[in-house]
Amino acid sequence: MDNAQDSTDHLTKLRHSSAHVLAQAVVDLFPTAKLGIGPPIPDGFYYDFDLQNHLTAEDIERVEQHMRDIIATNEPFVRSEISEATARTLFAEQPYKLDLIDGIVSRREDEDGHEQDEATTISSYASGSFVDLCRGPHLTSTAGINPDALKLLHTAAAYWRGDEKRPTLQRVYGTVWDSPEELRAYLALQDEIKLRDHRRIGQELGLFTFSPEVGKGLPIWLPAGTAIRDELEQWAKHTERKWGYQRIATPHITRAELYRTSGHLPYYQDDLYAPIDIEGEAYYLKPMNCPHHHMAFKSEMHSYRDLPIRYAEYGTVYRYERSGQLHGLMRTRGFTQNDAHIYCTFEQAREEFMSVMRMHEQYYDALGLHSIELRVALRDPKHPEKYHGDEEMWETAERITREVADASGFPVADDIGGAAHYGPKLDIVIRSVTGKEFAASTCQLDLYMPKRFELTYIDPSGKAQYVVVLHRAPLGSHERFVAFLTEQFRGAFPAWLAPRQVRVIPIGENFADYARSVRDVLFDDGYRVDLDDSNEAMGKRIRAAEVLKIPYMLVVGRREAESESVSVRLRGGSDLGSLSLGDFRALLQLVVGEKRLALS
């Protein structure tokens, strides 16, 4: 076992043990508490509780201090394998533990409710008088937890087993490390992540809003956010046109029969909105664009000479995400995808796939995104019933997908069980400046749907052959990608993407006419420019523009009016000094026109 694996295993034990101590502390302080589950997670641990009262900040402080008291007892963690009868007796007053025991016995789950491939032994861990249903592993004793490297973070509501029809529990999150220095570094990073939270920045910059009258998970884009959307869409459309794509548009609803053909009904039904009855037929809000694009391809006969055919669409789709899964723009119930499908011969498939990867690289390079990993999403061999198609089809699709991934030049890892029901996927994962992973895009080589939809072309001998379909969406959805970029740039978007690119600020009322003329010239050039001629002090107006993270502030007074120039201040406080209006327009044309990341 290598050192990295040793470290991971140690942290898993440390965090699982800390979750156990958290449960013990809560039960000591709140004896009527009902216990859910308490697993380790990548940066710490959590535990779910059913309590009579909502935990306050003061309660959390008391629990954390009591955890330190428990750690100081140096009680050993003692594992026991117990029978079902003993387990039911031991946890007779803990209904959620009894539910877990039912799962272990009848549904082949472990003590944290995770699915297992075969029946598991029921085990418990004790520290002192406290006993918990747990699969472990744990440290040798509580003293293995450094009390100065432990911190309870926050609470959140969580449905039992993630099911909104079940009780809502209180989830307490915590983190623990080997040293106080590691804890401080982690907490500093969390502070930075909070500062970059797209929900906070989105509100500050006026990018989007959510309305209870409209519904959960259905964002309303405000003018500033729409400007970002439009820039990304225009960029994608221009890029795709150069790369040989044709644009199509498809409806927002469709007959249920289309999704029976695709296989999404009944397997995908939980993710669809309830059907709409129209003249006695069931219609669904569109959850994906693929079947509609297939019907566009199928609308006419194609020769091998026509291929490849590349259909692109910014298609809006709707999926029923559970309330607990919604998260700002990152996870919504309605979103618009930078979607496209390529229909080609088998001989063309590998090169078309490589071309798609080159397009991804072009986009990401332009945005300064270089920490990228590819995940080859494969079948779970233990659950073949989840997948359609024959073995030959899967082996072929997996082979080509892996060849393309390996040839891309990006690091590659496998994701066993991540495949779609009809084929493997290639997920593009970007690591953000804070270290968070973002699933930016998914590409698929599809050999299954062409047969389901009878998607064929006529080969040179006059025979009908099935096409190969490539699914791709380099910029993902507007919603998720804008959320990611907001956090990546901390709201300080590159000038070409910034919702407000220039603000003109006259020094005084006497220079308002010149300021307006500068604004009008830049507006006619096509830039997003506004004017702040309010009566506020100059410093306050500069600060207001800084809060909105406007790239360029043009301060104009007598000297600028007389010389037809502007005093250029950059976002962040740098000063370019006085430039002629012509020179500033040339600067904008260079920085914005070439989509540069730097402002000068």
C-alpha cells in the first residue's frame, strides 16, 4: 500500500471515529436524541440526529467542548460482531438504527445504508458506555483524535435516507485533521470558498434570482446574468459554425412515446416531471435534447457522402431534482444546455471524438482552465441489469472512448458504475482555484440509440447502415457553467465576459455631457457601458464600481474633455493613466475582441 493510500485510510478512520464521538456527545447532552448515520466524508464527517429542539450555535459549542472531554478519556474503540436479535435489542429505542438493521438483513446494506453486493455482518463499536451500530473502521482509542484539530462547522436539514417523504433530521457537519495547522489551513480555504460562493456573488452583482412564485430550482436571469449567458452562447455558436455544426431548435414538450423508444421510460421516470395530459395522450417536459435531435436526423434520408452531420442547439430541459439537492445555479430544475449530436460512420467516429476533445481544449484554454482530468465512466460489472445493449457494443464503445481519452493528453481515471444505461461516458472534470471538482461536460460515443431509433445512412454499396452518435456539451449548461465561472473568477470576470464592462464617471456636473458622449461612443461600439453621474462623492462612486467588479472605470474631467481622452482606472485599483478615447477603444478591441484574461 502506498503512502497516499495510508494517509487516506488514516483520515477515514480519524473522521469516522470523530463522528462516533460526536454522536456520543449529543446523546450525553440530549438523552432523547435518535441517531441516524455518521459517515466520514472527504473533508470531515457528519452525523444525523432526530432531536426535540433545533440545535443552536450555543448547543454546537457545548457539543464540541464535550467531544474534547470524551477524547481526553482515552477510551478504546471496541468492535463487536452481533446477531440480528442482539442488534434489535441493543437499539430497541433507536428507530433509525432499526431501519438500518432491516436494510442489512433484507436489502444487503451496511450500517451507513450503502448498498452491498452480499449480506454483511452486523457490527457495533463501543467507547465507554456508548455503543453505536457501525461498520468502522475506527482508531484504537479516542485519544487518537487531536482535540485542537477538531471543529464542528454547521448544521443542515437532511431527509432520512435522502427521501423527502421521510422525516427531516438535523445534520451536524464537522472536520478533523492531524494538526491544528492543517485545521487552520482548511478553515481558511473554507472562508475563501464562501467568498466565492456564486449564490452570494450572484446576488451582489444582480446576475439571477429565484422566486417562490415561480418555483424552486427555476432561476430567473437578470440583465447582468443574461449578458454573461449571451456572451457564452454567441461564443459557442460562432465556434460551432466554424467547426461545421448546423443549428436546430426543438420543442419543450414531447409525447411519452419518444422516451419509450429512447428507453428513458420507465427507467428515468423519477427524474421527469409528471406527464401532461393533452387530448388523452401523455406529454413530458423535455429532460434531454438527444431524442429530438435523433428525430431531426431521421426526418430525411442520408447518404454516406452527407456524413458527418453535426446538429447543435442551446436546448432548455427540465428535470425533477429533489428539493434537498437544489443548490443555486449548480443544480436546478430547468437549465439550458450547450448541446450537440454528431451523426457519423463508424470509420469517422474516432476522429470526430478527437475533434470534440480539441474543441473542449480550445474553450478551456481561453478561460484559463488547465487543471483538467478525464473520467472514463464504465459499467458496474456487478450490476449488468442496469445497462442496455450487447457485450460487443459495450466493448467497442469502451475501447474507442478509452483510446480518445488516452490520446487527449489529459490525465485519465476510471469511474466504475458511472456509465449511462446505453453506453460509456467521458466526463471532463475541472479542478477550480479552491480545489473543488466541477463536472464541466460529458461526451458519449453511442452505439445503442441508433438501433433504437433506426438512424441509418446509405453506404457506397446502397445498403442501409447504422450511424454512430456522439453526444457532447463542452460548456455544459448555462446555469452550472456560469455558477462555476462566477466562483472561479470570484465575480471578476474577464472583460469580454463581464456583465458591465465599462463605467464612465464624470468628476463633476460640468463634465456630464462629455461623459455621456464617451458612453454613447462605447455603446455604439457594442460594449456594455454605463454612466454614474450621481451626486455621490467620487470615492463612493469608485467603490460602487469596484463592488460590481466592473473592469474599466473611466474618470473624466476638464482635462479629459478638452483633450478627448479618459483617465483609465482598472478593477482592483491599478491605474493606466490618461489615454485618448481612440487608444482606449483600441485597448478594448484587443482585450475584449481576443477574449483576453488580463485587462491590459
